[in-house]
Amino acid sequence: MKQDILICGAGIVGLATALALARRQQPVTVLAPAPAMTAAPAGQFHPRVYAISAASQRFLARLGIWDALPAQRIAPVQAMEIHGDAEGQVDLNAWQAAQSELAWIVEAAEIERVLAQAARLSGIPWIQDRCVGYKNGTILTQAGATLSAGLIVGADGAASPLRTAAGLPHRATPYDAIGLVTHLDAGRAHLDTAIQWFAGNGVLALLPLPDSARGPQVSMVWSLRRAQAQALLDLAPEVQASRLQAELARATQGRLGELRMNIGLHGFPLTLELGDMTGPGIALVGDAAHRIHPLAGQGLNLGLGDAEALAQAVADREPYRAAGDERVLRRYQRRRAEPVLAMVLATDGLYRLFGSPAATVSWARNAGMRLVNALPGLKRQIIAGAAGQ
């Protein structure tokens, strides 16, 4: 069966790509099992949350998605507090860049649910199957069907079967770290502030969430050395909760009071992944194209940037070019090369800088943080860069 544009994958980036293309009058079909579209129970939050930048928020708004998200499940980030491993600290506030928010914390499941509903309402054709292979311009599906398209978009995740089967160059460098995620009841109000600690064994971030019936809560993302993280994951639940509470008390120095888990602890390995974002008749978006360290919370924002850039490159092509034309795909890759590389250099560089145990390096990085904190103009530039401006 021949399609015009076929999207393999129905995660956030895949659905955003499909909607962005459909909004530009491009015939597109989604190939993926349908995600669940039921709303989460009140007071229960999905363990995976994302920090949505201003640029991503505007993109989702243009797709008609942002206002469909339940406002009571979104937490604005109006300030950031970043601690070094000594006396270094950087404080960023939205007002410093004349913004109302620095970012918004939103559950992954809620974004997926609203995107899937929008795709259905937009009449985007949906094949409930999955890509398991690719050969000579043809997709092979789990159900045994063969599909071809003028442009095939790989939005099928970090393990992308399409990327692998098509033989697109891709390099994965594992960090010796695991990302631990959970939600925590906090003893003190977070005041819409995201707080981050850099230490020799990893990076801890506490992201604001809407208050629950129990009081303030935050989402934890803690990238720890693999051995230390795995030791926590292997503990029995009651011991795990107690151990994590003690580790958090040491790491945060009681900044948000007592912190207690209110959902289970989850872990995922951290890797740096990069490669070609295009091949003959193929474009990759999101995790299929690249993965970065989560310390800046920019992974999804990069993927949404891919979705917007690809839709724009396809819609703006000359009438005589097909969607998968080599020149169209080169334009897409060029548009994404600089922002992806800049984010890779920033996140990987920070990870390695704060991972160095050398005393001179420790002094320099904390002195640098104090200098940044004293320069309002530089802080405005940092805020603008994080917002995608």
C-alpha cells in the first residue's frame, strides 16, 4: 500500500509531526498501535514529566494542543535555582527576561492523550500496526503487511527499528549513569521553582508539580552513577523509600523540607546518541534521531523542534519536489544541525565538567557559577537560549 507521508510511531514527537504536517495540508498517515486516551485520575500524576520550553509551548499552541491540556495538571516554572558542588549557585527568574514563565512541567501521558485525540479529530489515517523492518523503500509491519511512502518518518523511539533496518549511521555512547524518577511529597512549598544540584556522583533536579491533597509535591529526576542507582532500585520498596528519603535529605540539605515518595521509583539508562537524521526517503525525529543527558530537561523540546522543522521543510518545498526529495531532507537536516549540536555540547559538557573530581576544576566551575549569577545580561541570554528564542 502506497502512502504520501508515513509516520512510524505515535509518541509525543511522532503525533506532533503528524499534526504539524496535516495542519499544513500534507497527506500523512500514522503507523503505530493506538495509545490510551483516557484521562488520568485526579490527584494521580504520571511518573514521566517534561519541562516544556516557551518555543515548544508556542508550537503546541499552534497545533491547537496547549489549551486542550488540563490546566490544573500543569505546573509553571517561574524560577530556577542551580547549585554547584561547593558554594556556586545560579538563580534564574522569568522576570529577568520579561517572561511570565521559564517553562511548564507537564505529564508525558497527558500530552500524548491530547495529541492522539487531536489526530483522530483531524481525520489523520491511522494504521494500528508497527514497523518492524525496512527494505528497499518499503516498511515491513508486525502483522506482515508491506507499506511504502514518498517520505517515511522514523518517530519510533531510541531503539528505532526503522533506523536500524535502514542502516542509518548512529552512535550511542552510554553514560555510566541511570536516571531515577519519582514524585515526592514536600515539606515546604516549591513556589513554582525548579531546583537542581550538581554533584560528583550525578545531577538531582526537583521540578514543581501542582499541589496534591497532601500538600506540595515535586517530580524528581536524579541521574546517579550506575552502581549507586542500581543499589537503590534493587531494594525492597519499604527499605527503598527510607533510603531514598535519607539520600535526598543529604543532597538537598532540607531545601524543601522532608521529601517522601508518593509513587514508585523508576530507572532508565542514560546515553548520548547522535547520527544521521535523514536517509533516502527517510527522516528521523525525536529519540530516533538523538538522545541527550536529561540534566537540562531539553530532550523533548529538541524532538518537538524536529517535528516543526520537518513539517516546515516539507510544506515549503517546490511544487515539483516530492516530500522525500533529497534536497527537502537536506534542508531539514541543516535546520536541525545547529540546535541539536549546541544542546549536545552544553549537556555533555556540563555532565563532564561536574563529574571531574579535580580540586582545581571544582573551584573553577563554582567560581564560574558565581560569576554568572552576578551578570544579569548573561542570565537573560541563558533564559532566552533555554526558551528556544
